[in-house]
Amino acid sequence: MAGKPKSMSQIKQLLLLHQQGKGKKAIARTLGISKTTVKSYLNKFPALTSGSKAMSLPELVKLENPVLEAKFHAGNPAYKDDRYDDLISHMEYCNTP
């Protein structure tokens, strides 16, 4: 997944094929993506289906694409840091003439 993230429709297809018992190689061939990419997305799947905010595979597939994308691609963790909030609070001061 070092390249461009896959479309959420492909990810939904990947999850559905996995649920049907298809192997990584078969999924990769069907979707036209690498086995490594399939493996990377499937490795993220258990983290989404366990814990306090666990979701089943059918629930994940029903999510809107932007919501599902946020689950698989959480973004830059720096934006969740308190230092980021502090920096943003100073930006308005820097931008005033």
C-alpha cells in the first residue's frame, strides 16, 4: 500500500471476496491488484472488527465510502497531537495584519 490507496469500491469487493472464502491470490487476480496490497488491507481488517468500536464485515461494507476510507486510512497522526491544536491556535495571530 505504499502507492496510491485503492478505491473504496475495490476495498468493499476485497472484503466481500474474503468473506466468501477466496484466497489472497484469487482476490488479487479478480480485482487486478497485487497480493501484497490484498494482504495489507486484510491485515487491517481484524483491528476494525475487534475492540470497543468493533464492526462486522457487513456493517463495514454498508458504510459510506468516506467513512470507510477514514477507517482504513486514518491520516496523519500528527493532526491528533495536542501540539497541532496549539499551533493552530497561533495561526490566526500570525495571519492578522
